[in-house]
Amino acid sequence: MTVFDEIAAVIRGNESFALASHIGPEADALGSQLALRLILEALGKEAFVVCRDPVPQSLRFLAGSNKVVLPRELVNTPIDVWFVLDCGDLSRVGEEVHRLVADHPMIINIDHHQGNPRFGQINCVEDQPSTTVILYRLARHLGLTITSPLADCLYAGIVADTDSFRNANVSSAVLQVAAQLLEQGADSREISIQLYERRRPRELRLIARVLSEAQFDDGIIWGSISQEIFHDTGTGANDAERLVEELRATDGIRVAVLFKELNHRRVKVSFRAKDHVAVNGIARVFGGGGHAQAAGCLVEGELEEVERRVLDELRRRLVAKGDHAG
Ligand SMILES: [Mn+2]
């Protein structure tokens, strides 16, 4: 019996499902949740997509994104099975959802992060470019027709987690899945517009400012957004999600780092690697995680102090390990 057979049996034997993913939802997280909701509904099941955070504007084109519920809305709802999607660790769902899911007798963990601790009763952890690739395979296993709204959700996750088919995780296999999804009606151009071409003018100002002040040495490029810059430009921590990729697009660098100063003395740090450097190792040192080419962490401390600590550690690793920061 394969893990897909096990999941299929649990789906068939139960009626109500809750689908969680990580806080700060992006296209693979929410795409996975919404895709699985469509899959479960096609099988006549009831499924709630739950998230602590609001759906970002750029993902509101995905079918069902207007039906995402807050954790507190599920407190008194009997749930037979919890799915946790695209979470390298159960804590990634955020405290509010964690309280609901942690002691549940049936958690199905579907993920593609290396080192996932297999926190579920059923664990489907595969080395795939996106979690939506796994859900595509599950949908096929269940014998379902891939409708165009489902294809959009799945394709959006692939586009996001391959960074538009640019990361090292792009394989012939994932391109074949993407091709299948286009045949099933995924709107590739519309998804690209929604994910990458919906910047607000104030966000453009923020990006211009950070790029013009970026610093680089030793193969590392970094930029910082202080609370003051957010304030001056009228933007917030959820803006400029792709800025770190802009930094990476500079010649001669190996790792790009973006520091965002949040409130309460916390700094969100995002890493993107070029060539063969792996950055999830350094993210783990500071309590975070992610993939070889894209990782992040949340560090307590003042902005400048966090910058210094992270950059020192990164330099040390780049020198010590030659090709591998991880
Ligand atoms: Mn993912």
C-alpha cells in the first residue's frame, strides 16, 4: 500500500477536513490548500481552508481564496482529519492553528521540505519542486479530472516555488506536470501577471530605495528595510516579497540576503542562493529553515545587530565550506 493509498482510504472514510498551511501564505501554500479543497469537494467531502493571515492580494484570483477561514472559526467545528500542507515543521502553521491541530488523532502531513520531521499520522514527504506537484499526483491517483480552477492552483504553486522555472529544482518531470496543467486549462499568463506584475506604486518606491542602498562584498549582497523606510514609503512587511530575488539578480554574487525590521525587535531575514550554495543551513542556525536556494528565519534583536550576526555567520560558512554555505 502506497502513502497515496493510505491517504485515499482516510479521505473515503471521513467527512470533514481542515486544511492548514504555513503563516505568511504564498502561492505554494495557499495553492496547495485550495487545490486540496477542490479535490475533496469533488469527492463529496466538506473541507475548510484555514489560515491565520489574510490572503495576499496577488493570490485572490485562485478559486476559493474568498472562503479561507480564521482559526477561531473552527474552534467548535468537528474535524475528522487535518491536512497540513507545505510545512517543514508543524509549528509553521502558527500558534492559533497549532492549538487546534496539535493533539488531533489524524494529521496528514504533505510536504516537500528536506528534513520534515514527519509529524503526522500519515506523512507524504517527497522531494518535489512544490507541494502542489504532490497534490497533482494525489489527484491523479484518486482518478479525478483536473478542472481549470484546480489546474490554476497547482500551477501557481509550481511557478512560485521554482521561481518561474529558474531554480535548480526545475526538472523534466516538473515541466511535464506543468505541461499537463496547461492542457487542463491553467492560465499561465494570468498567473504570471497575478504573481509578478501587480506591484503598487509605493512598493516600487520601496524597491527602488532598497536596491539603491544595497551593499555587497565577498560574494554576498544584502539590503535592509528599517521601520523608518516602511514608514516613509507607506509600505509594510508583506510588501516587496520578491525583493530578495532582485538582489540575487546581480552579477558576481553567491548569496542575497534581505533584512526586514518588524515590530517588537524582530527581524525577518530572507536568503536566496545562486550557483551551488545552500542557504537553508544558515537559516536553521537562526531558528528558520527552507530550501537550498530559498530560505529564511525570524531573529530577535535590533536591525543592525542582527545584520552583523547573520552576515558574520554567512561569511564564515562561505569561507569554511567553499561551495556550501549550508
Ligand atoms: Mn512550497
